[in-house]
Amino acid sequence: MTKNVVHSLQNIAVVFTTAIFFSCTNNVKEVRDFLADKNLPIGEAYQVSHRRTDSGRVDIRMKAPVMLDFSNRSAHPYSAFPQGLEITTIKKNGDSITIRGDYARTYTKTQVSEIEQNVVIYNHAQAYRLETNQLFWDQRTQYFFTEREFTFYTPTDTLSGIGFEASEQLEQWWVKNQRGVLEVTE
């Protein structure tokens, strides 16, 4: 009789284990939806170093300690850089722009990036530097803008104020509410 009880318990254990394995199948969509509902990324990357080339020439370099992939969001997929990032764009003539910030979020569909906390943009060729705490970068139109306080340095002037717009190279810029002294040549 004990042999039959042991044999029955083994059969129950096998059936139970088999049921657990077959009941634990999730498709990719269910996992993505679960991660999106819990506001979790579907991917993480550490010590990111990315180089984009065009015809064998490096035109963009990006470095970030952490990148979180939230591309599972159906309405607004994005990538987040919670520990900051640094991007350097290099033009064919050798001019370069460096963008730094302590936090960034890049939206895939709109190609607009929001960079926050200690944002600095530096045009190496013209020695222009913009400092602010929040900046939006429209990569399609190659355009920067902020509605926050800023300080803009040129080789001869220092401007500050609230509200700033500029081309990606900081060559053309518009100031909304400015303070400071501007040197004008006639």
C-alpha cells in the first residue's frame, strides 16, 4: 500500500510540474504591456558609447552612463538617460557642437529631445556657450529652444534672460526676455 501512495504522489507531482511549465508561456506583447503598465523599461544599457558615421566619417558621438529603453510605449516611445549624456556633432568642415546635461529623454516618433539640469551647449568654432536648466532639441529641424532662464556667452558678450531659441550650431539665435550688455558694431 505504501508503494501505491508513493507512486500516486510522484504522479501528482509530475502532473503539477507539467501544468506549471505549460501555464507560464507569455507572448512578447504581454510582457511589453506588463512592463509599460509598471513603467519599467524593456531594455537597459550601461556605459553607452555610440558613434554614427556618414560615408566613413564620424558625424555624431554620444556617451552616457545609463540608457533606458521605453520603446514599449505605443503612444510616445522614448529613451531616457537618467544619469546624463554628452553628444558631440561634427560637421564636414570640422566645426563641432557639444551638448551636455544631467538628464535627458529622447522621443522616437517626434525626434525631440528634452535635456534637463545643468545643460550646456558649446560651439567650439565660434566659442558660443549656452547654459540653462531645461532645453528642447528638435533634431528634424535642427533647432534648440527653452522657456527657462539662460545665460549665453559669446567671445565679446554675456546675455541672460528667460526664453531662448537657436539654430543647432548656435549661429542664429533669438532672445525673448534678455538682460545684459550687448556690443554692437556699426
